[in-house]
Amino acid sequence: MTPERPENNEAYRGKTVIVTGAANGIGRAVAKAFAAEHARVILADIDEPAGSGLERSLNASGGTALFLRTDVSNPDSIRRMIAETVTKTGQIDILINNAGIAAYASFDELAVDEWDRVLNTNLRGAFLCSQEAARHMTNGGAIVNMASTRALMSEPDWEAYAASKGGLLSLTHAMALSLAPKRIIVNAISPGWIHTRDPKNLRSIDHSQHPAGRVGKPEDIARACLFLCHPENRFITGEQLVIDGGMTRKMIYEH
Ligand code: NAD
């Protein structure tokens, strides 16, 4: 095995990985997955109690994690998080733009402030984190944007969220081209229904309606992040990986 083709369990050792929205849900599973691979994980989130708690538990179990209170809807907060990351670790290797808010409002009542809140968190936040982080990805790197199958299909009254996630898919291919000269690959994951709370609350129909036979778990997305950021997979860039148990492939006619 040459150094260019590291063993799976060595690919992330000592790498600096920023995960936004790392304190809960999918981001928490992504942070744990990279920590288990011996990465230095920056937990960037607004939820201080949950983020600090995760930092303590990862460090207690042999990982290297640092919680930095960050609001991705605030450009100054993003700049501070990136500057502190670089001060502490010297460089950045991987950025997972995961922080996001789900929001729906009736089409007629969706207010400008709410539109801005959703877009500034889900879309502008991912762009600004990428812009700041890319300046410090001096050895190349990988960025993953957490989109959604709601970028591809809809229920009524999800305009702001759907637009933010559709924007993320376009941002992904735009950045893949702009950052290619810096050897930074950029991909998106579009999760379907990923249950982040107690699985006991799910009904059997929740599982059975999925062609895969079950609702998704945060770990399904975490494994995909490891795959997309792995140095052996650098031929994949500008792409979207839909992880939804087959739901967006299911044709539905009402009889
Ligand atoms: P979650 O609500 O469980 O966790 C989101 C995390 O982001 C929280 O820790 C929260 O504190 C943090 N966050 C929210 N606003 C923030 C801000 N302004 N700055 C920094 N951190 C902030 O959500 P989740 O279900 O784990 O979703 C994670 C991502 O995956 C989101 O982008 C979401 O849109 C996307 N997604 C989730 C699903 C799903 O079914 N769970 C499906 C498709 C897409």
C-alpha cells in the first residue's frame, strides 16, 4: 500500500474536519464517525450545551474534538470559527456543511424575514463557511453540502426550505469547478427521511413505505460522508448522492 492509497482506518488520522450543526441529529453522527477515524473534529453549532457535551464525550473516549459556538447565519461568527480552527489546528482538510433549519409556511404567509432566515442559514451559511475554509485548505480538501430530497420534489408550503436545498445543489457544482485548482472536491448529499429521535416513535408504515424497508438513520449519512471525503474517491466531484431508501425512485399514482 503506497502513502497515496492509505488504509481505510488511516485516511482521516490527524485531519481537521469541521462539521456544522454537529451538536445534534445527523451532524452529531457525522462528527462521531470522523472522530472514530482519529480526525480532529471541530463541532460548530449554536447549541452550546449539546455541543459541549459531545466535545466532552468524544474526548473522553479517545477522540479529539473541539466545540466552537457558531451561528452559520452570521458571517462574523463563521469568520471567528474558521480563524479559531486554524489557530488550534494549523489547517483545514474537510468541511461538512450540515447545519440547517427545516421550515414551512403557507405560500401566502411566508414572510421576507422567514425566507431570509432559512436561506441565510441553509444556503448562504454553507457558501460563507466554504469560502472561509477553502482559504485554509492548503493541501487540498473535501466539502460536503447537506441538501435534501426536498431539493428534488415537494409537498406544499416548503418554498424557502426547498429553494435553499436546491440552491445547495447548484452551489455544489459551482464550487466543484471554482475550487478544483486548489484540489478541493465538493459534493452534496440529499438525505430523505432520516430519523434523529427515538426510533420507538416510528410506526410500521413509516418503515414499510420505503423501498429499502426502513426509515433512514443518521449513521447512513455519516458513512456517506466518510465515503465522499475519502482520498481514494477524489474522482467524484460536483455530484449529489441521494440517500433516501429509494423514496424518490418510487412512482406514485393514486388509484
Ligand atoms: P437537527 O435539527 O437534528 O440538527 C441540526 C443542527 O444544526 C442542530 O444541532 C442545530 O443546533 C444546528 N443549527 C441550527 N441552526 C444553526 C445555525 N444557525 N448555526 C449553527 N448551527 C445551527 O437536524 P437534522 O435532521 O440532523 O438535519 C441536519 C441537516 O440535514 C440539515 O441541513 C437538514 O436540512 C438536512 N436534512 C435532514 C433530513 C432529516 O430527515 N433529518 C432530511 C433531509 C435533509
